[in-house]
Amino acid sequence: MKPRLAVVALLMAILATAPLFSQDKPDALELYRANRFADAVKVCQQELAVSPNNIDSHVVMGWSYLRLQQYQDALDIARKAAVINPNDPRVEQIIGEADVFLGKIDDALKNLKKYVLDRPNGDRIARVYWLMGECYIRLKEYQNADIAISTAVYYEQNNALWWARLGYARELANDLKWASDAYARALKLDPGLGDAQRGKDNVDKKLRGG
């Protein structure tokens, strides 16, 4: 066979087998980013069966459980991750968020604050501040809630739900003018947001002396 024909034959053979090499194993993080949370959990479980100390598999599984609202499962896997690396901010965030929804407010704040200190510019910093605000609302510390949720919307200015929660925190603190402004911002972003509309109507009525 001539050299040129040999090269062509080799290239054709490579192209013919390319699909076999392109079928990589599923990527748990990519599945998570595609909102395929249950699939991401399964892949992480497979990864941990082979490599039990894979911290990234623990983290992606924890994130996926949070999105599936399986908060105890998220907490359990994050605690296992904390044994491997107790100083991983991602693990602190998972534990903190799971604790919020499990009603463990003091524990939640402790871990969420650790995340802020360890990763002040982290990917989840906005969500962490919002969760801290929710904790402070439950603790009736409304000024702290205002500060935390204000910081959250500083990072994510188009989150209508968070603006509504900021309005609610300010309403509870009796900062009615600022509450009305926050509710108005929420409604500008999402005119159909019922909680924001009810909140604004309520505080505006009080501002008018009604």
C-alpha cells in the first residue's frame, strides 16, 4: 500500500472508531448543571463505590440532594465529606443550607458564616447570604436579616423572590418606606409575585395612615 493510501486508511479507521472513545462515563457535575439531580446522585454513588474519599463526589451529591429537597440526605453526605476535609467551604455551605431547611437555625448560621469567612467571593455567596437572612428572620433579628438579604440581592440583583423577602424583613422591622421600595423592586422584576404585591399593599396602607 502506498504511504498516502496507508495514512488515509488509518484516518478512516480512527474516525470509524471515534464514537467508541467519545462515550465517556457520565460527569456528575455536568448532570447537576443540567438539572438532572437524581442522575447526578447515581453517578456520585458509583464514583464513591470506587473512590470513597473523593471529596468532589461528596460535594456534587450534596448539592444534588439539596436541589431534590432531600435535606437529611444532603446533611448526611456532607458530614461524611467533613470527615475527609473539614475545611472545605463547599461542605460548610451544604451543611449550613441543609440545617436551614431542617430547622437547625443556630447550626445553620455557624456553618454559613464559616463559608462567608472562608470563601467571601465563592460561587454560592449570594445564596449563603439569603439563607442567613432567612435564619435571622426566624430568630426575629430583623435588622440582621435586612443586612444579610441586602447583601444577597447586591450579588443577584434580578432575584425577585429575594427582593420580596427583603421587603418582608424590613416590614417586620417596621422600616415601612424601605420595605415598600424592596417590594416594588420585586414587582418590577416579577409583576405576578403575589407575596410582594400583598406586602406592598400592606406597608403602603400603613404609610398612608390606614
